[in-house]
Amino acid sequence: MTSVVILGGGPGGYEAALVAAQLGARVTLIEQTGIGGSAVLTDCVPSKALVAVADAARATLDSAGLGVRVRGAPVELTDVSLDLGAVNQRILDLAGAQSVDIAERLARDGVRLVDGRGVLAGPSRVLAVTATGEQLFDADVVLVATGARPRVLADAVPDGERILNWEQVYGLADVPEHLIVVGSGVTGAEFASAYRGLGSEVTLVSSRERVLPSQDADAAEVIETVFARRGITVVPRSRAAAARRVDDGVVVTLDDGTELTGSHCLMAVGSVPNTERIGLMESGIRMNSAGFVEVDRVSRTSARGVYAAGDCTGVMMLASVAAMQGRIAMWHALGDAVAPLDLATVASNVFTTPEIATVGVSESDVAAGRINADEVMLPLATNARAKMGTFADGFVKLFARRGTRIIVGGVVVAPGASELIHPVAIAVEQRLTVDEVAHTFTVYPSLSGSIAEAARRLHV
């Protein structure tokens, strides 16, 4: 029986464990902070639960435009209050319950769970450091899935009270009066959107010309427009040099000397991998200059029998990609059928309001000549279902390869874009043509109808 030892219980680790157990391996998973990792306990699940609360609060206020009345009067801001302490406790309980569910599934499938810190003692041996001592495991296959953590600036160290990283916000009992968010990437934009929906005044510090610089330019423009309308202040082309507490607030100093004053500061300046002091270099595993483990498309590292998956590899730091990397590693290691990781088919989402979902080819790819494709963009404002919900911010955009008319990418900016992108992702994965998508029935009225309409407009 093949022995598999996995370091880390996040999506890369626990999905790999389930596959390995299914294929008949003897599996040991070592995790010290809770099954599910940061994705379940401190990042994806909690943050999206917070976004859901913000959306519910915003929808309550927006209901006045639909004719909803409370005791005969439109819903006003003063009619809505938020118990953030209760919200955060529910979020933490939800995350904890999800962690328990995953752990129970692993146990049912025969995976041995070890509460401790895993350290490589060579490419085929793993030391588990636990509260009661040390255990040494021999392994035919090792998977490193140790994740990443928030990056910390030397002069803006989070204290968990006023200066926070995104793992610490769930300790807040009250909605911040004025939240300064440093970083306008995905994490920064999501929290800026959420806390504005919860009632905070929000200032977003962006090092670039616009927010969400890595996203579709049209999508980012929609978000900037929505942010401005909702009163979020964006400070562009600026970097935070320091953040310090003052009395009952914080002061964030920008690199040009400008000082921003608020009640709280959220640092969202990227992640660093959890790869130090776990025996990687000593076991012959190559890492890049930033400390991320180097892997190929089937998750192999430079050491024979050692694989790696998830955020510690720096390969599209998404829970879905981590999970697929872990599965691919086990399929490959245990001799099952496997296809290499294809990043061109990965769907991703930004949980702002509205959401931004993307898959496949981007507009920058087309503009740079990396692919010869046509595009069409339909504004959401023309969609009947969108009109019913009184939301007009957003669009559907599709890219089709010239000649074959195969759909190679798409962007959806809309409420629930994370759900709407799935048919586009299927089209990209299965190499469907615009006609095949256009001829598929959609519900009327529906937001997904705009996807079929966009495909029809790409017919030539």
C-alpha cells in the first residue's frame, strides 16, 4: 500500500487526501491550525459570508426603489442597524462548522489526521511536531500544501484592534467608523465594498491608476463608478509607507508624506508563502526568490516523490486551483489518469458588489495579439431580469476565436457573477462554438439570457 503524507489541510491538502484515499493509499494529513486551512477558517468562507451580510443590508436599503415600505414609509438608513459582533460570531461559527464537516469526511474516508506541524526530514520522511511530542512518518509520496499568510509591512504591523489584516477583522464588535483599506487588488476591493455596505466610511489606497489592476479594464471601470457613487474614496497612485495608532484611531502615512486619518486600517498588500523552516531546501526542493515552491503542471517539485499544491506554489492563488493541484498530484503519483493543470480554463471571481467573474482569454490578450479573437459586450441594463431588480451596473463579454468561432473567454459583471460564469467556463473547457451556446435554451427572463444573446451576436 502506498503511503502518502500531506503537509497542510487547506483545499490543496484535503482534496488531495480524499483522492489518495479513494485510490487506496494509506493517507496521513498533518495540520496545526484547523482542517480547511485559511480558505475555510480565515479567508474565503468568512470574507464571502461578510460580503453576503453587506449585500443583504444594501438590498434592504435599495428595496425602497422597488416600492417596499415599512409601516407605510420607505426604508431609510436610520431604519437599519447592524450588530457586527453577532455577524462576526455567526461567520466564525459557520467557518468552524465547515472545518468540522471536512474533517469528518476525511475521517470517514480513512485519512489519519495529525494535529501538528509537518517538517520534511528528507524527501521521503516527514516529522510531525505535536503538542505531545514528535512522530516520524515514512512516505512514498509527500504533498506540501502549507498555504500562505498576509504580508506585513515593517512600519504597519497589525495589532488586531485598529490595524488589521484580513484574518483579524472578525474580532471587531462594531462597524468601523472610517476604514482605510491599503491595497486595491482583489482582497482590498472586496473588503472596501463590503464595509461600505455595512455602513463604514471607506478610503481605498491604490498603488495603481485604478482599482483591480489585474482585472478586465471595463470591469474595473464599472467597480470604480459604483465605488464613487456609493461614497468610497479612492486614493490612486499611492503607496502606504506606515500605519500607526493614535488615540482612538489610526494614521496611515503615504510614501509622499500625505497622512490619512481613520478609525481603523485594513492592510491588504498581498501574501507570503508558508515555506520557511519546514525542511524544503534541505530536501532538495527548489523555491523562487519570493519563497514559493516551484512546480510543474502535474504539481511535481524538484525532489522525486514530493509534490506541492496551493498558495505555497504561487500558481493562481485560488482555492479552486489549490484543490485541482492537489487532486492532480495524487492522480499522477498514484498512477491514475491525469491531465496537466490548464490555467486557461480557470474561472475566478471578485466578490465586490457587483461581482466580477472571468475565465479564459482576456481583452489584454487580444489587444497584445496573443490570440486572434472577436468580442462582444452587452450591458446589463438591457436585460429584463436586471431591470426587475433595479441593477444596471455590469455587462456580459464574450471572446470567440476568429475562423472557428470557438468561445475562448468571457467576463461577467453582475450580481451573482460567480454563478453566471459557469456556463462560459463550460464553453471554454469544452471548446463550444458561439452557435452551440446560442442555440441552447435559457430561461426568460434571466441574467444568463445575456450570455446566449452575446453568443448570438458573435455569429458570422
